[in-house]
Amino acid sequence: MPHELPKAYDPTAIEDHWAEFWVRENLFAQPTPEPGRDAGQSFVILLPPPNVTGRLHMGHMLNQTEMDILTRWRRMCGDRALWVPGTDHAGIATQMMVERQVVSEGSSRQKLGREKFVERVWEWKRHYGGAILDQMKRLGASVDWSREYFTMDERLSVAVREAFVKLHEQGLIYRGAYIVNWCPRCQTAISDLEVVYDEHKGHLWEIRYPVIGEDGKDSGEFLTVATTRPETMLGDTAVAIHPEDERYTHLHGKKLRLPLVDREIPIILDEWVSREFGTGAVKVTPAHDPNDFALGERHHLPSINVMDDTGHVNENGGKYAGLDRYVARKEIVQSLEERQLLAGIKDHVHNVGHCDRCKTVVEPRLSTQWFVKIQPLADKAIEAVEKGHIKFTPEMYAKTYFEWMRNIHDWCISRQLWWGHRIPAWHCANCHKVTVAREDPAACAHCGSEKITQETDVLDTWFSSGLLPVSVFGWPKISQETRADFDAFYPTNLLVTGFDILFFWVARMIMLGCWFAGDVPMADGRPRELKDAVPFREVYIHALVRDANREKMSKTKGNVIDPIEIVKQYGTDAVRFTLASMASPGTDIAFNVARTEGYRAFANKIWNAARFIFMNVDKAAEAGISVDRSVLGAMPTVGEDAPLEARWIVAELHATAARVNESLANYRYDDAANAIYQFFWGSFCDWYLEIVKLRLNFEKQQVGESAGQLVSGNEAGEELRSPRSSNARDLRRPAEAALTTLVSVFEAALRLLSPFMPFLTEELWLAVYDGQPPAKSIALTRYPQADGAAKEQAPIEEMELLQNLIVEVRALRKEIGVEEKASTPIEVRTHATARRIFEANHDIVERLARVSEMRIAHEISAGLAKHHATAFDVAVVYERKVDAAAERERLTRDIAKYEKGLAAAERQLGNEGFLAKAPAPVVEGLKKQAGETRTLLEKARAALESLPKG
RNA sequence: GGGCGGUUAGCUCAGUUGGUUAGAGCGCCUGCCUUACAAGCAGGAUGUCGGGGGUUCGAGUCCCUCACUGCCCA
């Protein structure tokens, strides 16, 4: 059956097909292992669940490419590989999106009511929620789709509820009025992490507060306070000064009259106050500032909340009630000015917190929320990393992790939303106590009253995603019958993610995982130690994908690259390879399509190599020669009598496989990708394919044409024989052997490449087997592993010598202007070892350097242009005059280079300290190199002198 | 304000415990449609490794310092 491939590789023609095939065939499903049967080593990765509302961006693609490469690689290495996909319900984001939709229909969330609104969100999810995973399918992610989860699934909701109840039982959940970050637009509390700070040019208003005298009337004196948020003065309950601030000593114990509100407030003394900032007197608003709240606690001050859920002044604001906070600010400043209570306005740059989700300025506000007392969980999480149970790559991120973990604040987990896991707590109208329960209670657990209502708040989205490593494998319902998944797959091996969710997600998973998995005994019944309670053993943090100019991609800048678009243009494989080759740990990726173009060319190169190979396989078949398929699928080997190029390419393949495996083990995707690229293009295509053309001679059965004939130089006419000449009686055998090596090396190289370029390799691999593949997919074959014995140096060194000769001849030809098509004789002066190699492989030199005849000579004939290497001198026999000026320039440059190098080497070798202290191999290496440089220098100098003058 | 990075060829980046004359891709220059591939082949040019100081026989690599730059936290 002839293989017919189009001349240029068109990824769009095959990618959709394979993407669908992999999903349809459920190729990457990893079934639950049979209990009690050790099915080998697991490799488990959890996909960081994208928001269900999300669209795939470049960051996702990088993340997924890295995970897919590792998963495919481990799977091919024989591990029980499992990559679990899913989506996050993304509380605020999803609620906002559906809310907008509802509003556009003329309705509203409130009009619909909670139940109907939540049903609408589910409906939305059913229709559009799969979009991002569909995009993922298109990228070829080798996940187990049968295990797809959604954080609001029943199964995962049970885990959320169990976690909450358990923490509550352990006294680690509390509810109370505290200052939280309030988003007036989302109308919910948000956690510290969800606040992003932006530098903002604002003002510092200085307000004069009248001091009340002994008589209870205004004394005529004022205390001036400075504030960036004058509207919060409505809620002031004190003014604080530093106890040792001499400017204000006389005011100790006095009271002030709060302007506009006309409330008496005390002057309090606290060392927290900075004497340098503003006027050294600070207004205290416990209900609207975290520092003030702490001050209020210390000094037992009342808290007066003056803001409602929407950021408008509430009834506590007197005549300002109902005004938006910024309108109120304006009016208050104006009123103060009218009353001559405004001492000044200064420009002031400060950081303002914004809602991570909607960018609205956050209002710190006193409000009743649910919190997790985090310290006990954090302690375990710190220990897990300190003791090395979890390893970070790059290691640097462990520092960031510790920094945050050691300064952690209690986690505000309640959100005033409708979309999410509703907090399993019931308020009693009778005794006002709270009942927290696994099953919905019918009555108050404290007084038995049936007048109970469920808490309306839902949990922070990260509470459920933080539980994923335990919940996707069945926690908390882990019984004798249901524990196989947990035993086989927990802890997961690796988490691959961006640093942006290091605290949001990674840290929370570590805390919750260590906390809850610790209660699950090991498969053999032993108690689980911390090292096995961790949610993952390693964390790989990848960089940010930026645009080609290193700018952060953002919608407002308009520099966002849509991965799907770029994939359509260049092919998924090329984009994946771009990301992999640039994914050096710790460095951001400047995504440059020029690189992608280069890797599309790489894909095309491989495609065409395949065309060449198939063409020859077909030609051979016509001559009755077929490839021995039984040798495919393993690591290729060759006998000692095989031609140099065969021994060389096999050695290179083994060396490359070793390097790729090692690089991947260290998350060096860039090293691995570059090694494969170099092998495929630089070694396999540029050298091996060109040489192997000499051997693929199927049609003609004549003898002695290419083998055994060698023109000797002036060596007394000695006839030299090629080692292959003994096989000359049957030319089919070497051709068949060459074809087999060619195909088997190519097949192995495809497997090596397949985690990086799954589509192209799938297509070509199947073509290699011509409809009779040993597996359904290349992804289910074995990954090439280097065999120590096959990694020999000799063929690599011999080949290098040959390559040097060929390159020198090509350069020489270019310099003296030999036409590309012309073949010329060459003269080579060399020592015995190199001579043997050159002579044995003269046909290679002849073909690759367009040499008509290789003459081994004692001396290069006078007048010929020549080049020098340490092992040989070579000249091209050609009548055209040497460009003496250009030659002089080149030699002068070379001489300068050699002199510099030699001087440096001799300086070191003359240094007694170096000789005494440097390790012997280094000294030996330097001596050898100095010797070689000296040879080259002498040769170059002689050549320069022998050049015709002028 | 605290913490953590980065600075290597025109561009984007490698350079793992200090060890020979610092690499790759892209781009650039020159010549080739050599029937696998012009998305190609062959040849070529390109660096005071941010500045300064130190440790060492030896520093792109370790230490100090300065400059510029990015990120995280408050």
C-alpha cells in the first residue's frame, strides 16, 4: 500500500480528527484499580479547574501543555497516569454573568428570587459551561474525561459540607462582626487575597475637630486630623494621638466634638499612632478601617457602621444618609469648608484596594461573617513543606509560601452570594443559637425549636476547590468498598500551576489536604502520616505568558493572543512546542509567533522526512524488500559491522533519549524540546538522511558500484577496501539493513517527540505501521529509554571527524567560488586514525561535500586553497584563483583568535597555583587544548606566509 | 515600607554543585529550486555576560555595592 502524503504539512487537516478520536476512544481513562492489587506506580495530576465561565487563554495553554507533556511522558514510561479534569463554579464570576443576562431580559436577581436564580445559573452551566473544556479537548489534553468534575457536583458538595462541619466541631470555625473587605458592587465580603491594591493619586484632607473645654463647651481650640477618606468621619468614635507626642500633651483626657455629627468623642492615647504622618492625630473609625478596629478593641470604643451594602451612607450618617460614598465625601468636604473646619488639602499618593473580580474600590466595613481559624491548619501546612513532604519547583516559591503562611490571617469564608455552597448552619429564632449539621436539621440542636432558618451566605469558591485533591477521590465517603481510588491516587504527584494562585489555591489545598486526609488511614490500616496526607508531593510553578514585547497580555491593551486562533494558524503541535521550548522554570514567556513559525517549520520538516522514508519503503517493497516490523517499537540497535552513519544515529538517539528523560524529570521542558529538535533536524535530517541516501539502492542489483571502490592518492597505489565490500555479493542486505535502521530510528524518534507534538506524531506513527499498528495510539506505546551500552562515544567521535571534514570542504568551496553543482577532487593530509575513517567513509564525504575524488596526500599540493583542523589539512583541487585578500583576512582573524586562546591557556598553565590546585582532568584538558590551538596557529601562520603577496 | 526575582548576540532566551576559547532559535549577509522539505539546503558575521569592588589558581556562575527593571505582600 503506497503512502501518500501531501508535500506540505497541514495541521488543520489532521488535528481535529485526532482530538476527537482520543476523546471518543476514551484513550486516557484510568480506571479505578482493583482493590488489593498493586497496579504499579501512579502518576496523578489534578487540572487546576478553570472557571466554568472562562475562555481558554495562553496561560491555560501553557499550563495544560506542561501537564500534558508530563502525563503523556509518564504514561509512556509505564506509570498508571491519571490526569483529572474539571471546572470551578466560580461564585462571583458566574453569578455576575448570569445576573447581567437576567437584567438584559428586563428582570433581576431579586425579582427572580434565590431558588429561581440559582436554577437559571445551573441552566446556563448546562448550556455553556463546557466551552473551556471543549477548547481543551481541541488541544489534545490527555485527561481522563470519564472523571470530569464540577465543584458543585453532589459528590464534591458532600465533601464541602463535611469539611465545614468538621472544622466547626473542632472549634475552628467562628462567626462574628469584623472588618472585612466589602465590595459594594458584588455586595459581598471578599477575602484579603481578593483585594488588589493600586497606587492612586488622592488627597489628604486635614480636618479641625473642636476641643471641648472643662465647661463642656467648645474651648476654641482645635485638634487637626488627617484622613484620606473624610466621609468615614461620620462613624468616628475617637481621635488617637501618640502618648509621647509633646504637641498634644495638654489634650490628654480631653474630648472633641465631632463636626457635622455633633457627637462627643474622646481623645485616646496609643503608641500605634505615627507622629510623623499627617498631623500626628488620627481619627478612629472602628467600623471602617482594620487598624481603627484594632484600636477600638483595645480602647473599648463603640463601632458605628455608616455605610450600607451598596456603598451608600446609611441611617447613621444623619443628613448624608442615602448618598453614594463619593458624593457624601464631596458634600462633607464642602460642609467642613463652609464651617472653616478644613485646615488643608494635600495631594497624597496611596494604595487603594479594589475588588479582584470587578475592580470596584473595596470598602473596609464591619460586618458579620464566617471565618476559619487558620493557624492550626497553617502550622501543619508549614511543617509539610519544611520537612520536604512537598517540594516546590522553582525552589524560590517555597520562600514565598512560607512568608505568606507565617503571616496568615484568618480566612473569611462567607460570601453574600446565591451561587455556591450554602453554609450548612441554621439560625434559631428562639434561642438565637446556631446549629451546624451534616444533614439538614428539622429543629434547633440547642433548644429544639423548629423555627430555624438556614444561613443565606455561601462559601468562598476556594473552599471547595481547596478540597479537590481529597474530594475527587471520594473523601469523605471512604469505606472498605469505596477506597480504591483514594488508595491508588492520593496523594497526587504533582500540581502544575501559575504563581497567581499560589495562596488562593495551592496553599489552601495544602492546609485542607493535610488537615483532612490525615484522618484517612492508609490502605493497610496504618495511620496516615503527614508525608502521605499532603495533597501532592510536588508543585511546579510556571511563568506568565506575556506578549512578544514582554508586556502582560490584557484586554485593555488589546495584546491578548487567543490560543485557539494561533493554533488554527500554526497548528497545535507548533504552539505546544513553542511553549515547551520556552518554558524554562522561573522565567516568564515572551510569546513570539516567530518562534511558532519556526516550530511549524519543524513539524513540516518531520512530515517531509516521513515522506522521504515512506517513498523509500514503497520503492523497497516494489523490489521485494520489506522492513522487519518486529524490530519497531523498541530502542533501535545496530551491529558493530553496521555502517558508521547507522551506528552514529543510533548512538545519538540513545543519547537524546537519555537527555530528554532527564530533562523532563527536572521540569526542563526547554532542554527536552531543544534536544529533540536538535536530534530530529540537526542529526537525523541534516546528516543521517543525506548519508542514508547512499544505501537505499533497491533497483539496481549491481555489485561494487558504491562500495569498495576507492581512489587512493599518492600512496603507492594501495587498494583500500571498504568494510562493506564483503557484502557486495548481495546488495539487498545492506539496503534492507539501512532501511530498517532508518524506519526504526524514525519510529523511535516519533515516540520521543509525541508528548510534545501528539498530533503530528500520531498521524505519522500510524503511517509507519501502514494500518497495522501495535496499539491504538502512539500515546499508548513505550517511551524511548537509553540503553547504556548503545550510548557509545566512538561512532559519535568518528562521525564528528567526518562532519568536520565535510564542513571544511564546503566552506573552502564557497570561499574559492566553486559552483554549487560542480564536483571537485580534494586532497587530505592526515594521521593514520583519521585516515582510516575518511577512507572507509569516502563515499559519504563525496556525496555530502560534492567531492569527485578524495586523495590522501603527504603534502597538500602547492597553490591549492586549504583549510586546517587539528586532525587534518584539506584542500580543494580547483583551478580558480584564490581570493588572496579574503584569505589573508580570514587567516589573520583566525590567528588572532588562536593567539588569544593560546595566551590565555599558557598563562593558566604557567600559574603554579592552578597546577597545584585545579583537578587533574581540568589541567589535562587545558594542556590538550593548548596543544591543539598551537597546531592550528602554526598551520594558519604557515598558510598566511605562503599566500601570494599583494 | 517589607520580601523575592531579573539584567548574557539586533530580538527572545539557555548556560544545574565555580573549570578548557560563552550557546540556541529567530533575524541579518552570501550562494543554491542539489526530486523528502524554499515552511528548504549550504556557508558567514555578531557578545567589554548592567557598572564597580571582593573571594579564588580560576568568576557569566559565589559575596558586597550601585544602577535599572519586574513581581508579591502591607
